[in-house]
Amino acid sequence: METDVSNQLTALGHPQRLAVFRLLVRRHPDQVPAGEIATALGIKASTMSTYLAALQRAGLVVQERAGTSLLYAINVTNVQQMFGFLFVDCCRGRPELCLPLITGSDPMSDRKFNVLFICTGNSARSIFAESILRERAQDRFNVYSAGTRPSSELNPFALKVLQDKGHDISVLRSKHVSEFSGPGAPRLDFVFTVCNRAANEECPAWEGQPVSGHWGMPDPVKVEGSDAEKSLAFQQAYGALKRRIEAFSALPVDSLDRIALQSAIDEIGRTPPEALA
């Protein structure tokens, strides 16, 4: 085990290999094409192949072929074993050294939780998610949304869908993620990315170690065609998010520990929306 962890830490000792690993962790449970990783991090394709091969040899990343594309994801088992060795074996369970691991096993407290949904523009998908969860469970959650590169205004097709569904759109506006970090910002319990581009980008280091989830889905804003075709894309995005949020809001959040919650949220992201009850 010591040799394996030594090789893994060596692989992560290179700044750009570490950036690749961090992106794949943020995108979990997705399998991400090598080209998308290279584009997101601004790394040449040939160099990216070298980095991914090194992470594979270290057992931190797995590869799968889909047609002509190579898809990559973190090797969950090996990553867990690596952190287990560092925090349990090396630290010997000393809470003053391994506090994140120790507190991670505690159940969430019985209170109102702060939830943030993030996409790039904060004009459609994250706005949908904010509206759906607020209406479904506002007695249990304070709900917010933001963008990594927010639009100046909300998408009119998104607003039409929300109005047709009976949501209050007067409380909605595009916001930058920076509003949710630093002094005066709400202490977040859950942070969800609902688009791949936002998950590929570095967000602030959230205080309090919120439980995170990636529920990436196609951007309805990019759909071309008639207004009817565009409207259908927004309806489908709303429906997919609604099913995921219904599954999330049904979780017994105040009685599950962080590890169980994280597992449940990852499973929601892994399951096709149409398969969620």
C-alpha cells in the first residue's frame, strides 16, 4: 500500500496532472472525453495523453472506449484507498490532524439547509433547479443559484417554462458565484453543478465542506431550430431536473451521515432522470 500511495502522490505532484485529477473528481460520476479535459484546462492534446497515461499507471484514473472516443473517470476504489491510508493509517485517527475525515461521519444536523445550484450562465438550468427545490421543500432548504459567467438577463424560454409551471419568477436574477463566498455569504450545506462547463471550472473553496454533486445535462440554450423546438428543449431540461430534485428532496438529510448523503447524491447523478421514481 505504501508503494502504491507513493506512486499516486508522485503522479499528483505535477501541477497539471493534479488539475486533471481535480477536474475528474468534480465531474464524478461522469466519464469525460480526453479532448474536453484538454480544452477545459488549456492543455495540448498530446500533452494531455501523457498526463492521463501517468494517472492511469498510478491507478487514479480509469479509461473506457466509446466508439472512437476515450473517456476518463476517477478510479473511485483506489482514490478512497489512497485517502484512507493518508488519513487513517498515517494520522492514526487523530482528530486534530484528520478533522475532515472525523466530522465527515457525523449526521447532518436538524435544521434548514443552504443549497446552491451552479451552471455557467445562471439563466436556465440552475434557475430551474432553484425554483423547483424552493417550491417543493422551502420549509427544509434555503435555495440559491449562481453562474460562473452569469448572463445579464434570464433566458426568456426558461422564464416562460417557469411561469407556465406556476413558479414565482419575481425572486429570480442572474448572480455570480462570488456572491456565495467570503464574509456575509450563507454557509452552504450542498453545492450542485448542473452543467459540465461549470463543473470543469474552478469555483471558490467553500467553507464548511458542503456536500457536492454534479448533475450535468445538455444546455437547452444551445438548441437551434424553431421556437417550438427550443421550447421543447427547455421543457425537457426542466423535467430532468425536477426528477433529480424530487429524488434529492426525498432523502432523509437530517438522519444520514455525510458519507451516505454523498453516495446517494452521486447515485442520483449517475441514474438517468427518466429512471428516477
